[in-house]
Amino acid sequence: MITDRSSIYLEGLVRELCQLPHETEWLEFKVDNSDPQELGEYVSALANAAALSGKTFAYVLWGVEDTAHRIVGTSFSPATARKGNEALESWLLRLLQPQVEFRFTELGIDAQRVVLLEIAAAASRPVRFAGTEFIRVGSYKKLLKDFPEKERALWRGFEHAPFEAGVIVAHASGDEVLRLLDYPSYFELLRQPLPDGHAAILDALRRDHLIAANGAGAWDITQLGALTLARDLRGLGRLARKGLRVVVYRGTGRVASEREYEEFRGYASAFDAMIRNIMGLLPAAEIIEAGLRRSLTAYPEIAVRELVANALIHQDFTVTGAGPMVEIFEGRVEITNPGEPLVATDRFLDSPPLSRNEGLASLLRRFHICEERGSGIDKVVAATESELLPPPRFERPPGFTRATLWASRPLTAMDKEERVRACYLHAGLMYLRGSFLTNASIRERFGISFPNRATASRLIRDALGSGLIVPRDRDAAPSQMKYLPWWAVAVRP
């Protein structure tokens, strides 16, 4: 994100750029040339070149000679420039894909009028203008497709650079960093005392890669810092849509919504408040235990907590226009995040932990919000079993990951697919605990009495027929049969 800076800072930046010996792949000098088509191509080329060069921003500077770099002034006025009947900035934004952030600033330096264009580096894929990708080669603008080695290097950079390390606010002062980030929460979550003095606070944030010192004597706020501690994500460019959204619907469909809640603070500082607000929106009943009245929600809080944490951590931040979402319907809760899962949905229970956002996962673990051991889904399954709920469902709609929790229903109201899925997840959970699915464990899981043990046997037969569970020993006596999830046989020695 390009933040507001003082005119003194911007004048210093212009003079610093003018002192460079020549134009670079991320810097272009102009006097008056402001052809919209050429400018759009330059935005694409410079954004891609900045990413390739490891720069946070690229620049176009009007009013400066491109040889001696002498400030001569310009007649170009971005505020009044147009392409046809459309304002220049609007026209550029419409034709750039993805919509890279840029900003024009008009300055008076040495009694001359100067225009500075700051362009954020490409973040997840090359920037196109009007459907075409450009790149700078030396001081020349070229088609990216004509330089395959640069194109390959650019994509390698996108693949290897973690999203969290990207800069969302550049050239911020120390005071601005402390205004934008909820730094007291950082120390509270780590259970550390708040240091004395701004310098010590900033240094602690730097050590955890929440901010980074830049060469201009200021600070850059990383996307990790903003995602975890932002006081308000809405003011942070491409992260504005990454706050958690919660919608309560009337009935079982999305036709009519009753309430909506959005959390725009960073995930770490707001996580407990997120969960409290979600639990407050879920249906609940009051019960009396030991003479005390307490509220019993329709869904286990530990299951909601783990699934919300997963949605925040494992989302694909390169997906624009979508963020994590909790939808509450009559009889179910759906928790969705952008990005398809990195492992098959039927292996969520047992797979080793994988995250496309390792820095975020690691920091939230240290904040005691999540675990990196992959035990979150175990807790979800165990919690639903302990309350005799239908099994959770994990899906991968195109471009997304979705987990669904179901409200209480008797076994007779569950369809065959649900009963089989419940047996499969139960077998997996028992195996991970060093035990096995048995007729007795299935009776306990579904609340089936001993005289009705034939019902449990029918459930096991259906699960066996699906191939999701297998006998541990096919020759064992019927009363001694034990069962494993299908994948346990493949991994056993």
C-alpha cells in the first residue's frame, strides 16, 4: 500500500532518484510525454521489473531530463488527464490485470513542477495492460513473452517469495507503524511485558518480520504484520477484503440474511473477539446443571475455533475479491476460505500439516491461536463425536475450501453418506489414538444402546462396502472384529 507521506519525504525521494547515474529497469524519467497507452504499458513493465529486481516500488518521474537528470519541470497533469471521456487513472485501473496499486503525486521542487508516479511491484503474477504483459530490459520497454528467461525468473520469484513477506505499507515512520498496528496485542499474546520506548517496540516487531527497516530510514509494514495486528484492514489496499465476514441466514438457503458481522482487525489481535461474536450468533439453549443455569450452543466451540483458525491460516491470499467467511444457516454452519486445499479433503484428519502461509501459521502458533502439529481437525472430529453430532464435511468447491458443521440430528435422520462418513472419521480418529473402530466404539459414537448393537453392525457393513474402512484381521471372530481407515493399511509396516 502507498501511504500518505510528507512533501519533505517525497522531495527527498525525488532527489534520491535523480542522483542515480542512469535509468533503471524500475525507474523511468520523462519530461512531458503522457500518452495514455504508452503509460499503461509502462505501468505493466515497471511493476514486473520491480518484482524481478526485488524492489517494493517502481517509479516514473515527469519533469526530469533522462540524461543529466536535471529537474526542468513538466506540463503533465494527471488530475486532469483523460483518455476519451474517462479519467486517466480510472482508465488505467480498468485495463490493468491484476489491478496493481499506483499513485500520482504533484510536487514543486526547485521552482519547477514535478509529477511522481509510484507503482507497486507485481505480487503474485505478471501485471498485464490491455491483455499484454510487458517488462523493462535496461531502459527499454519490451513484451515479456519475447524474453522467456525473464518470464521464468519472474514466476520463480512469485513461487518462492512467501506472501507474508510482501510489503503492504512502505516508507512508514515509526509513529505511523505504531498507529497502524495493534502492538500492545503482540506482547500480550506472547505473554511478554510491553517494552519501554518506541525503539524497543519497533525492534521487537522487526525481529518477527512484522515490519522491516528500509534504506530510506523508515519502515515497511509486511503483509504478515498487517494480517496479524492491523487495527483496520480496510485501509490496507489488497488486504481490505481479507477480514472475516460472518452472515446469518434465515432458513437453509442464502435467499434472506438476518444479520451480518465483519471483523476488520488483524487475525491475531481480534481472534478471541471473532470466536465470541460467532458463538453469540449461533443458536443456543439454556440448561440447568447443579442448580446453575448455563447456555449450551448447537455447535462445540472448540470445533468452531479450529475451523475458523484453519480458514484464516490456509487461505490463498492471491485470490482477490474474496476472504474467509462463516455462514450460519438453520441446522448447519459453513466456514469457507479462498484457495483449494493442499491435501485431499478425505485426508484432513491424518495428513501432516501443510500450509501455503507458513509464516502466518508459525506466528499464530506462538500466539496460542493454532497448532502446527495438524491436530486441529482431530479436535473438530472428537468434539462432534462427543456431542453425538453428524460428522463434519470437508469440500473443495472450485477455488475454495469449505468445512461444514451440522446441528444435532438423530441417527435415523442421517442419510447413508453421512453415516458412512461418520464411521470413516471415527475409524481415523481411533487409529490416531492407537485404537480401532469396533461395534462398541460405534455404539458410543452414535449413542446406540447395547440391545441395538445390530444397528451398529449395519453401519459398519455400509462403511466396509464403501471401501473407507477395512478389517484389521479378516479372520477374527465377529465379536472381536476391529477396523481401520483404508489409509492405515497402506502405511502399516
